[in-house]
Amino acid sequence: MSSVAPLLITDSSCDLPSEIVERIGVGMLNLRFRLGGDEHVDDLGASMSHERFYALMREGATPTTAAVPLSEYVEAFESAVVQGRPVLLLGLSSALSSTYETALTARDMVAADHPGADIRVIDSLNASVALGLLIVEAAKLLESGARIDTLTTWALEARTRVNGYFTLESLEHLRRGGRISDALAFAGTMLDVRPVLRIDATGQLVFAGQTRGRRKSMKALVDVAAQRVSGPGNQTAFVGHGDALEDAHALRDLLLERVGFAGVVITEIGPVIGSHVGPGMLAVVFSGADR
């Protein structure tokens, strides 16, 4: 077991505020997105604000996304290895992206050049703010002095105790992504149906239910948090939003009042996740029953 502090690495799909990323000292790899033929780096809103991104989507832009380049994984791993540090990478779920397979390829490349390198790539089985919560909790473990074996064991167990539930303003972006049919999207729009989705045990997004109207969909998120949470008074939950700050504040207040979390952090959903769910997404993430 290594006595050297591990380096924790994630990717920008975690949708954490930049100030939290800086405070916890996690390594960050940036996914990409394309708008109007131009490629942009998903850098937590530094080069393009999230408000601007969602404004463009509301104007009809249809962004696409791309994984972190292989070379950037190699560079990050090699940088840690030459310092003699073990590495643990927790990135976007393999069920939603090719990032996991790319990271495994990079690990093998670096290990071939640096025999004995300790690089651990774990499928987080999470996405967006759910990945963010996992990273924040992992960083706390590191701060307490945990080493690579302890961190690895913890991550493998904790990843499915993260509960992530989402609701959307529109079904249109799911339709464009091929997740639902044109007919279902049209019917949902006419009936003001708001889907509720969750991250399942395999890291895939699946339907968890549906409601009529925004307020009922927010209540559904609070209901499921109340049902599945473990020790709310001892944890901080996360609320993510896609350019829906007022609703995020309302959701936070409902969670604090009904569920009794010690705190709720509000964070913005970035372009990579936002490209697939569209403006108006609301998410609640907390630790609870194993999914």
C-alpha cells in the first residue's frame, strides 16, 4: 500500500462549481462540445458562460459533445507518475460516454512506459452532479489521510449509494438524442408532461416516472429524496440546474424544509450534460439507499 497521497482526477461532466474544484484540489480533464461548427472546451463555464450556452440552445442551437482526448489522459497520468503519486480517476459513466474506455487505454499506455505505475481507473457509474457529489466525498476521504487502496475500496462501494434524480423542462432534447419517440415527445409537450429520470445501478439514465407541470416535478424530486436518503442531517445535498436558478432555489428550500439536509449546494449543469437535456433541467443528488 502506497504511503504517498493519491491524485484524484475527474472530468468536467461532474458539473461542480470551479471554486469547489479549486478548494478540494482535484485534477480536472475537460470534455468538448461543438456549436455552429466550432469546438469549445467544457471548462466549467470559464470560456463560455453557462447562461450564454443555454441562451444559444433556446435560440435553436443543437450542440454535440465529444470526450476528453486520449493525449490529455496520458499527460495527466504521466505527470502524477513521475512525481511518484498513485492515481485514481473517477469520470463520466461508461454507460453514457466513451471516456472510460479512453482512460483505460491511456492507463495502459502510461503503464507500458512506467512499470510499477499505480493508475486506477474506476467507472463512476454516475454523471453530472451525481459524479460531482462522489468526487467531493472522495476528496474529503483524501483530506483525512486515506491512501490509494482505501480510496479505491471506498469508491467501488460508494458509487451506487449516490442517488441522482432529474427532471426536464422539455422532452425535445431527449427526442433529438433518440431516447424517446417523436410521438411521445409531441404528446408530452401537449400534455405538459415532465419526465423524472434517475441514474440506475449500471450508470445509465432511465425513466423513473412523470408528472404534469413544473411544480409537481419538483415535488417528485423532494419525495424521492425523502424516501431514499440516509442520514440527511449529516450530509450536504446538491441541486443542479440548467439555467433555472429561481427553480433551483425553490427546490433547495423544499429539500431543507422537508428532508432536513445539513445543507444544499446549488450548482450549474454545464454544456456536455446540458447538450443532451436542454435548458431547465433540475437535479437533486444525495447519498442514500444503494441503487
